[in-house]
Amino acid sequence: MSIHPRNGDQERQAHPEGVLRDYVGHYVIAASESGVPVDTGVSANIMVHGSFRVRYAANVDRVCVRVSPASSSAYAEMSMQLTLEQATGLRALLDAGIADALAAHDNRGADTGEAVDRGSAERNEAER
């Protein structure tokens, strides 16, 4: 199901909720054997810069996600009504993306620290 069959087991171990990667490396909840994302009944394609709200709407038994624009002059707004299963899948995808961001941030900090240490060592050596 994963684009990287060799890493498929590692993907499942790293993300036990069933998060996979598609053929371009994006996280997905379900993918075909060739790595193409499977339709999970959610469709959204919009970019909004602003803030979001999440609430449960008992009258429709859905988790409602609304992203409102930061500026009142913006015309775009996005909203989704997700089943509990879809909302749980979205949370798993967000968790996977957040884990990647934290790992990249930690690696960047480590790389920067090494460069500073190396530069300090070279300066100290030159001063001697």
C-alpha cells in the first residue's frame, strides 16, 4: 500500500493509526497497491490564511472544522464536516506531519549547533 514497500512496515510502526505515504510522499489514510490515495469521502482544495475552529455538531453527528480568513476583505473560507472516523484520520495525518516538522526542527538545530561548535574550535585554534 505504501510507495516505499521496503519502508511500509516502518511507516506502520512509526504511525500505528494506519497512516501511509502515497506515491509522492504525502501522508494518507488509505492508498491503493500502486500508492495512489484512496477516496475516503473528504474533498477540499482551497488555501486560506487565518485561524481555525473545531467543534462537534450533534445535530449532524459530525466534527466541523472551519478555517476563516485573517482579513475581513478575504473572500475564501473553508469548512469540512467530518465523521468521527474521518476526523480521527485527519488527526493521525496531522500528528504525522507534526512529528516530521519536529524531527526536521531538531535536526536543523543540531546541524546549526555543530556548525557553531566547529567554527568556534577553528577560531580558538587560530588564536593559539
